[in-house]
Amino acid sequence: MDALARLDAALAAGRDELPLVRVGGPIREVTASACRVGGVSAFVRLGDRMGFEAGGQMQVAEVVRVDAGGATLKPFEARIEAGIGTRAFRLGPAQVRPDPSWKGRVIDALGRPLDGLGILTPGPDLVPLDGDPPAALGRARLRAPLRTGVRAIDLFTPLCAGQRIGIFAGSGVGKSTLLAMLAGATGFDSVVVALVGERGREVREFLEGPLAASRDRAVIVVSTGDESPMMRRQAPRLAMAVAETLRDRGDSVLLIVDSVTRYAHAARDVALAAGEPAVARGFPPSVFSELPRLLERAGPGADGRGSITGVFSVLIDGDDHNDPVADSIRGTLDGHVVLDRAIADQGRYPAINLLGSISRLADQVWTPEQRDLVRRLKGMMARFEETRDLRLMGGYRAGTDAELDQAVSLVPRIYEALRQEPGMAPSSDAFLELAQSLRG
């Protein structure tokens, strides 16, 4: 009976969205990445979708450029099967109908189920995929502290519910592993995960591993690396639309996007296909306006509603933290956690550079005593790291500098106390556990 009800709701939603009059035109040009449709310039807008029949099935594309001669379409499929003369018809703006019943489901970037559990029940409201962020003065303030269960983060970069944090790392430094640990954080009503450009084998490992305990309250949007740039660009936007719907119901939502860099790469491909010039390391200007627009949609909602706590992974190309994409994202978020390859090479996981990481809302979480303690600990770590070469050369002698003696004695023990593998139990009180480790 549930399946029949879902089918009836899907048919009703389809009838509501079906246009009374079809507007279309012939495809006049086909390239490896896009196609041109003539005769529709007056009827379509940027972001509209158009469909055309190719290879015996309907292919969907998005309008990425409109000029007097026609419209440029970027298909969601990896290959363009259309030929010259194929007619493309306007389908309307990109919208979706999220519903709380989607929890526990795995979908693609177009909102189609991937888990074999039947069709999705459409929600009552049409939501645009490229929605506006909440009004700045209408948002609730961030007050409630959030416990992630990762000792290094709860101690040195504590978070608030509704905060947006970035995980900055090069490839192979443990970024996805840290995200998996954060996915198990408690205190959330819903979890929304966007896996953008991931390896296909990692999707099931993520679902059946770190997300297994939270699977019944999670919506997972998947776009693997072999899919088209349009699908990879769409996945975070769909995940954000789902998270906004759950937030407006009053849920506290954890949103994880892995990774925003691959979203930026996909947006670059789309912008270049639309004819935009490259201005910064191959990235067109629209990429740097799309990034803050997406990231600003996360965060606290209006007073009396829920919040979206955003955790966004940022892949640092060539370990260059001054990369223009990373720099733009860092300036938009409420803090960043930096993973260091040198720390990973030492076998310390999570490989967080505690001196290079920051939470802009830490003072909302720490007590005055905890804030003073963390500052003292960071001072000792800075002294320990800046004298590393001196000590390796034999230039250090115990008893000549009391502060350095204390740093040499305590910092290695602090590093050991912060070591945490994915299979270990999450931290319940990071400050207490650190004190017990140092006493031991």
C-alpha cells in the first residue's frame, strides 16, 4: 500500500509540473561537451532545463547560455547522443520536492533513487535547487555548543550547532576518514551527505561503515567521479535543498559535502562550456560567485526553526593552501581545520595542524578557564615546533629554558592523547580525557 501511495504522489507531482504548452527548437550544433538549440532564446532562462530524445531515451540538459542565436545546453549525461535536427523542449526551472521520508535513501544528483528501494515520495512543496540564503538579519544566533567526538576538534577548534567548517587537506592525508568520524556525531535530527566526484567503491564503504549507525536519519546524494560535470555540480545543490527543507521543519541538520573543490571544478567546466573566460588558474569569474552562494545557504535558519551545521571538505591542489578556490572558501566559512601531510607521515591521525586550524566561534563554546588552557597549550606547541630543528642538531640542553623544558616534556604526550583512529570510541569529554592522559 505504501508503494501505491508513493506512485500516486509521484504521478500527481508530475502532472502539476507538466507545462500546458511545450516550447522547443531544433539542435543545430553538437560538441563533445555541449549542444546548441535554435529558436528558443525568448522562452528560456539560465538554469532552465530542456529535454530531448536521443538513443531511445529522454536526456535532460541545463541552459548555461542564452543569446540571440539560441541557447547552449549542457547535458547531465556523460555523453551527448543527440544529432543535428533533434528537437529539444523546455522543461522548466530546476526544482525538487524533498520529503522527510527520503531519510535512509540514496539518490543521485537528479533526485533518482540508487538503492533499489522504490520510487521516492515527493514532498508537498517545490523547492528551487539554487535557492537564496536566509536573510542576514533574520537568522538566529549561534549559541549551542556541538560535540563532535573527535578530541582534537572538540579541544582546539570547537563548533556550535549551525556553524560552517572546512576540512582543508591534500590528497591522501585522511580528509575522508575525518569526515567519516564527524558523520557519527550525535545530537542531530537529520544528516545529509553529498559525495561529489568520489570513487565508486568508496560510496558503499562509507554507507556501511561510518554512516551505518546514522543511516535511518540520513539522505545521501551521490555523484561519482565518472559522471558528467553537470551531475557533480548538481549534487551539492540538491543536498543543500534537502537540508533546507529539513531545517525549515525544525530539524538540526548535519550537512557533509565531500568535496567542495570538485564542485568548483565541475562549475568551471560548465562555465567554460558557456564561453566564460578563465581569470584565475583556469577558473572563470562565476565560480567565485557560486561558491559563497552555495556555502551561505548553510548555517542557522530563522528564529524558531532549525539549523544546518555544514562540514565541507576542501581538496588542496598540490598542497597549495593559497589556491584561489581554497582561499575563497576559507574566507566564507566560520572556521577551518587543516590536515598536514607531514603530520600524517609521522603516523599521527587525525593529522590536524592544531596551530593552523581555527574556529571563529570557539569563544562561544569555551569557558574562560578552557580558553586560557588552550592558549597555553598552543603556546607550548608553537615553542616545541619552532625548536624542532634546533633540538635535532643537539642545540638543546635541559635546564636552560624552563618553558622549553615543559614543552619538550608535555607536547609529545599531548599529541599521543589526541591520536584517534576511526574504530575507536568517540570522545565524550575531551578536556577530561586529556587531563587523565597527562596525569597517567
